[in-house]
Amino acid sequence: MKSRSEILNMARETIHSVAPEATVKLYGSEARGDSSADSDMDFLVILPMERGADFRRKEREITEALLFNVELETGVEMSPYVVPLDWWNNHPNSEYKYNVENEGILL
């Protein structure tokens, strides 16, 4: 059985193998250090591209890679939230954005 740290490394490597240009942040209970064995791993994945067919394809590739390469092997639920860079930069200040920016760990 893999440790949470090993699983996190698998997820990071998987995301970057599909989208090396992505900015990835771990957030939520795993980032805060209060996760349990059955906690999911939350990732914000920021892609330097605009919404459209290419973005949707890359979003699907990231999600499928995490599911098939990490989640099915380890049993730990992967929860990626994939957004375009311009949307993230122009997104109104929200509690979600505040939490990710303050507790998130850049991978």
C-alpha cells in the first residue's frame, strides 16, 4: 500500500505528464494536513489556454489520467478542478479562490 506522500507524487507526475505547462495546487484537507485515510485529494489545475475544444480535451485527458493512473491503482479519490489561466486571474474574489491561494501547495 502506498503512502499518501507517494500517492501525491503519483498524482503530480501524472498531471504534469499530460499537461507540463499546468500550474497545479493541492488544496483542501490534504494540504492542511488534516486528511484521513478516506479523504480525497483536491487539485486546482490552471492551464495557460482559453476555454474551447482544446481546453476541454486537455481537461478530459487530465481527469482520465488521474482516474486510470492513480485513483484505480491506489483507491484514493482524485478531485481535479481544471480552469483556464485567464479565468482564474479574472475570477472574482471568492471563498474558494481565497482558500486555494492561502492553503494551497504548489506542486
